[in-house]
Amino acid sequence: MHVKISAKRMAKFHLVLALVWAILTIPTLLWWKNSILWVSLMSIYAIVISHLAAYSAAHAEKAASNALNQSQGANEKANQTAAKVNGDPHQAH
């Protein structure tokens, strides 16, 4: 299963999560500062998000590499077509 998510939707998602975590600092500092469970959950969340960010970066790098390869292939094809249109200089009259 492949889920396609737009960059705009991901940006909104991350903004909402950043706001949620910012709001959670208040109860963390007031009531949950000695909660091992809360610290564990925050750590697990940080680990999962960092791995997802690394996966996303690798996926973006792969897509950029594929786009570059396609662009180079298109340039080579255009150069070959231009050479055919202009004719071979060795076959000049």
C-alpha cells in the first residue's frame, strides 16, 4: 500500500503537532515532571519521528535522483534529435 501525501498537508500536520507539543509543555512542567511513563512516551515519539524524517529525506533524495536521470536522458535525446535535424557534418554537399 502506497499513500501519497502532499507537501502542503505534511506541513500543516507538522505545524499542528508542534503546537500540541508546545501546549503540552505546561502540564509537563507543572504535573508530569516526575512521570517516567511520560518521559518514555516523549522519547519513543522522538525516535519514531526522527526515523520518519530520515525515511522522508531518503525518499525525496531518491525522487530527485530519478528526476535528474530522466532530465539527463531527455537532454541526450534532444541533442540526438537536433543532430538529425541539422544533418551530419560528414554528409554535407
